[in-house]
Amino acid sequence: MVKLTKIYTRGGDAGQTSLGDGARVAKHAERPSSYGTVDEANAVIGLARLHAGSEADAMLARIQNDLFDLGADLCTPEQESPKYPPLRVVQEQVNRLEAEIDAMNSELQPLSSFILPGGSALAAHLHHARTVARRAERDITRLVEIEQVNPLAVKYINRLSDHLFVLARRVNDNGARDVLWVPGQNR
């Protein structure tokens, strides 16, 4: 476990931050931007959990923990033979998301239109979290273009947005309370 005894260090006062390997980079660099957006997604999921029943809450609790793993993964650049092996997202975490998506989706009616965020407070928060996860995915894939990144980090964040979408439908009475887009409705 991490033990934090002091919250401020003054180390970032000049606009730089430390990565997991000790390197200093600008706070707006691609790597901190990517794990910062992952952290934002985690915060939105925390809001969603305030409205979640036990089954959804348990899934979201696991996801929040995984998102800290993902942040740790992204915070630590890949390197040959590190002194301390860094925490990395693993295939089992992706597999769990896929299994949960498949189980939830098997009970849903196929979509006949795109869904507008809403229906219930929980679904709206989940759609918000989904859009932040998609932004995190864009940030991570920008990072991939310039640095080596664990490929499972990209898979995990991609699956997460799918999971949040399906979970939003599930908590909307298995899609019965979904708000469907009506193209051109207000012309």
C-alpha cells in the first residue's frame, strides 16, 4: 500500500511533475495528460456510484480500483529490466470487463437508434463517465504515437467505455428507459 504523509511537496510549483520512474516532465505532457484524464473518469464513476444499486456498485468499485492500476501503468514509462517491476494492466482485467459486458448485453434489446445520455440519474452519470473514458482513450492513443505504452492499457480503456455504455442501458430498466435520438426531430 502507498503511505502518504504529506499531501503537498511544492515539487510541481514550476509546472513539472514526477513520473513513476522519477523522471520530471511538464504537467501538460502527453503522459500526465493521459493518466489525468483516467483520474477524471474515476471521479465521475465515483459520482455514479452514489446512485448505484449493489450489483452496479460492485462492478464500478472494481473498475475504480482498476483505473488506479491504469493510472500507475501510464505514470511509469516502459523500460528494460526495471529495478522494481511496475504495476501494469493485465489481460484478466480486460477479460472481466468483456465478461460483464456480455452478461449484461445478453439481457438487452438491440438498439434501434443512438441513445441520448439520460433516463435515470445513474445512467446519465455513466454516460458522462463513458465520454470521459473515451477522452482518456484519445489521450492514451496520442501518447502511444510518441512513447511505448502497455497495449493492454489501450484495450482496457476501450473496453471500459463499452462497459459503461452497456451498464447505463442495464440500469435504465434494461433499456426500457433509454432516451433515443430522433434524427431531425426539431427541424
